[in-house]
Amino acid sequence: MEAVASELETAVRIVGDSRTYLCMDLRFMTRAVMSMEISVSEGEGPCTFSENRLHFRSGTVLSQFKEEPNSITRQIAHMILHLVLGHSRGYRNEMDGLAEDIIVEHALDVLDSQHTATFGSEGRTYYFNRIMKRAGAPTVELIADELSRSSEWQISVYSELFSPDVHPALGTDEDVVWKEISQQMKVEIEGFSRNLGDRSSMLLEILRIRNRRRTDHRRFLRNFMTSSERVRVDPDNFDPAYYVLGLERYGNIPLIDPVEYSDVPVMEEFVIAVDTSGSTSGELVHYFMDEVYSIMEQCGMCKDTEIHVIQCDDRIRDDKVIRNREDLRGFLDGMRLRGGEGTDFRPVFQYVDGLLSERRMKRPKGLIYLTDGMGVYPGNGPDYPVAFMFVDDRYRDRSVPGWAMKVIVGRDEATQNPT
Ligand SMILES: [Zn+2]
């Protein structure tokens, strides 16, 4: 009996040390690590997570530690990442679990810290890059889709390399707690990223995907498209950098002074440009225009309400002027997208310049460009504010000129029903 007791004691010490090493290596993980209880009991078996406790079995800890001294630290870090990334809400299909392990293990391989690095990262990195080439972005859905197209043999290779474990299943309350921890972790890594350099890039990317706020683009649109009747925003004093700062620093939350938007917001002149080249699908444009419709329902109209919906690929294809909800309904019902050539953003700005010089437009409140592609930007920005709204379920970051704002909307957000 004495031998068993000392095995447990040794395992407890190994697990305790591993936890300390993890916090020392990756300080941004400390709060997450401390938010989770860790226990060890006698016997063999994989570590499991339930009721906010990560549970190890002493025999398995000792043999794993002997084989790979970093293995326990790695397992704790692995579970922490599942929790902060929200990998705890059940699977859509059987490939989701493996996809989650691939994402987590790759993030740890890239972090490459002293006590979490484990043998085999070259092989894992090779396969990860191969999967990513086809999946496009490190989201569970995209990787699982890619895995479902792989052969049984490939799946067995991936399972071996990325060693799927028993994944946590959290209740809604717990999930809320871990979501909050994940937001804090993201902010902390952003603050620390100079120390971590490129090693944090993968983790930041997946944390940003996790922490996207689904309704922000609606708020953004509403604020961008409307202005208060009494307190008018002077376009000459409008500072696009202020918006961009808000968008970049706080994910998708534009920093907008509520004072500027007091009272009932009113819609005035506004331009919506739709890139009809390639794959900006009718469904997405429909969704977007539905959002505009609901903004029109919530906001006041005035005699100046005039929304130009301009379709453009590499030239102007259509310009519909919408003055009221009926116009917009009519537009939505009869909407046909015209175009399909290459993307050039410049014709829209030239066209609006023309409208302004002909006095067919007075002073647009702004221009929003709905696109999912790369295009040619004008060298200089216009006097009115401009936002490019990218529809991209791969969450690739886009570079826009300094005079423009950007909003990235995922396809799943764009196709879900507005709440
Ligand atoms: Zn796992």
C-alpha cells in the first residue's frame, strides 16, 4: 500500500509543478489555469474534465511524464484552450472533435514554450498546413468539413498525431464564465504580444474568431447610416481614424460618441455600393438590404432620405434610388444582381463625384461598400466617410486604405436570422 501512496504523491507533485510551469511559461494563461481545479486519483486512464475540474489518474501521469516530461503541462494547456475556445458545446458531427484537437495542438506547437513543447511538432505542423491550404481558416467548421473529405487512412494519421482526448462538456453558465476568461486572455496576449512575437499569432487568430461579436455589425450599420436630426455630425470634422481605432482595438465595436446620436436617428443621403463581381451572392446582398430595411423601420425619414444602391464590378451597372420603405421592398423583391467582371472600387467614387457635381446629391452621410473580394481602391478618399464591409467566413483580415473603415462579417452571421 505504501508504494501506491507514493505513486499518488509523486503524481500530485508532477501535476502541481506542471501547472506552475504553465503559468510561468504562458503568463496570459494564469487566470484560466487558476479558474480550473485539478485533481489526481489512483489508477490509470486519460485526464477528464467535469464540473470545472481537470482530473488525472496517477499511474498514467507517471508513465506519460517518464516518456515526455512536458506531457502533463501540455495536457493542462490543451484543456484550457478547449475551454477558452468554446470547444465544449457538443459536436455537429464526429469530425468536429478532431478538428478542435488539431486547432488546439497547432496553437500550442506555434507557442512552443519551454514546458509545453512536445515531440512531433514538425509532423503536426506539416499536416496542419496541408489541411489549412484547403480549409482556409482555423475554424472548427471549416477544418471539420475538410476532414470529412479525407480518407480513412488520413484520419487515422491525424488522430494519431493530434491525439484526441475526452472533451469537456460545459453547461451554459460555465460557458459564459469561460467566454469571459477567453476575452480577457485575448486582451492580455494583445498586450504581451511584443514579448511573444509571432508565437502568439495563431492563438490570437483563433481567440479573435471566438470573441467575434455577432451583432456588432448591425449596431455599426445603424450608427453609420443615420444621424440625429438635432445634433448633426459635421462631415468635415468626422474622423474616420476614430472609427478604425475602435474597430481594431475592440474587435468590431466602433467608438461612437452617443451624444452625436441622441434623439431619433434620421436617414439622409447614403450610398450603398454592391460589388457584383464574382461571389458576392444574392443571398448576402439580400440579407444586408434586409438589415437596411430594419434600420429604416426604426429610424425616421425626412425629405432628404435618399439611398443610392449602386451595383458595380469594374464599371457601374445599376443605380437605384430608395426614398422610403416601399422603394426598398420593391428593390428587394425585384433584385437582380448585374455584373460579374473584375473588382474595381474606383468607378463608384467617380460616379458619386459626378452626382455631387451635378447637384443630384448634396452631402452623403456615408458610403458603405459591400464586397467579398479584393479590388482596386482610389488613391485618395472622398470627403464623406467610407466603410468597406467584407463578407468573409474565413475571417481573413483585409487591408483598406487609411481613409476607410472596415467591417468583416462572417457568412454564418450574414445568413442567420437577424434577432
Ligand atoms: Zn482535445
